[in-house]
Amino acid sequence: MIAYQSPPNIKMIVIFTVNKNLKSYNMYVIKTSMNTINSHVQKIEFSCDGKLLKGMLHLPDMNMIKDMRPPLVVGSHGLEGSMESAKQILLSRILPERGVAFLRFDHRGCGSSEGDFVTETSLSKRVKDMLSAIDHVAKLDLTDHSRLLLFGSSLGGSTCISAWSRLCEHGFEPSGAVLCAAPVNSLTISQIPLQGNERRPSLPMSFFEDNLMFDLTEKLSAIHHLLIFHGDQDQTVPVENAYTIHSNAGEPKKMVILKGGDHQMSDLSDQKKFEGEFLLWLNDSLGFISDIHGS
């Protein structure tokens, strides 16, 4: 990932994410304000199943929210992603500007967190990672965990669906969720990444059969204040998953189908729509947005 920060008099940040074989790239343009608030970023470390996991907690300016503990959005990345994904970088910028904290972290075996990707990756373990992350941040007493919202992209979206009921059992009832290109039934996934890359060896089909087989349809009725994004040309997780999620989830809910959109949300107009719809959903879920720019 390459990030370009414009000079002070230009209000944008451009993020390029280049795939491993350098054959394609995604460009994300993030508009900011010249009077952007001074948000606070805190590195966090927490343990889960004996593994040290790492993340970043982005907090708004306490003066802006009148010293109240802010709501918290927690992000979960995709199968081979990390907390440095373009969508999470975007959220780490726009949410603190609106008085909302954002937690992004690397699941075990990914990014800067401990663990072996091949032996430590499963949906159930990712749910445990998320529970441990939220529990750790709650103990810091810097955010209002009674106003907790979830964000997940691809397998991260599946993690959010699966974690919802577990969070309720642990006293962290979510106020809503945003899911991007999330598979609700793993049997629908059309492109399984078996080929090795610079981070891991080739994977046998048994890796997915043993660790990543799931159907989360029955868990959807408990989820409310849900926003769903999916490209209708997603060649990895077919768009039928979005329709299944929408038809089975509780109210209120909204589905945004991105015409011609791919799995990565590569199109700039789709990214802009994601940002705008996310902020509207945030207002609906929390009842307010503290926006110092008046937008």
C-alpha cells in the first residue's frame, strides 16, 4: 500500500493498493478538511489463545465530544487482509472526525499479529479474536461499548455475523453492522485462494474444508441496523450472498448493490458511495453524528 498525503492546501489523500504480482492496483481517494481535528491514535496489544494480537485505536478529539466516551466501531479484515486495508484506513480518518472511535486490528496469523496463518485461521478463531479485541478496549474505558458497531469486509463480514450473538452473551450488544462483500454461506465462494504467495505456502482444499466451512443464515435474524454492500460482478463472493443476508436479517436494514462492482470495491464512484452511505447509516444507528465540518 502506498499513501499520498497532499499539501496542506489540498484536501485529499490518495491510497494505492497494489496486488502481489503488480498486475493491477486499486486507488482510493479520501477527502479531508484543512481544519481536520486532531484525533488520538493509540497502539493496542492484547492476548487471545496465547497469541499477541496488535491493533490501532483511533479516538476523536475529546474536546469535540465534550469529554464523553465516544461510540466505537470495530473492523474485521478479510481472509488474507490486515488492518491496513484501504477501507479501514478510510474509516480511521472519517470516523474520529465525527466523534466516533474506530478500532482496527490484525487477526492472528495476519499483519503484525502473532500466529501462523495456515494453522491458526478459522472463522471460530476470528470470532474469538474480535471478542478479545472488544473486551480489551472496553477495559481501557476510553469508549462507550454500549454503542458498539461492527464493520467487516469479505471474511471479516462473516466474522461480524458470527460474532454478534457471542458479543451479546458477553454483555456487548452491537448497535449495528456494515458488511462488504461478505459470504454468508462458504459453499457459494467461487474463487478459493489455494495458490501460494509471498506470505504463505499453497493451501490444500482441506484447509478450507476443515476451517472455513459455514452457513450463517440462521444467525442473521438477530442482526439489526444493518448496511450491506456488494458488487454485482464480484467474482469471489457472489452477490447472492448479499440478497440472502438482506432477506434474513432483522430491521432496519439496507442493501446497496454496486453495479459493475468487484470484490475489492475498486471503482472510485463505489468507494465514494461507500463513504456516504456509511455515514448516513452511522447517523441512523447512533442517532447522531458529531460532524465539526457541518456536512
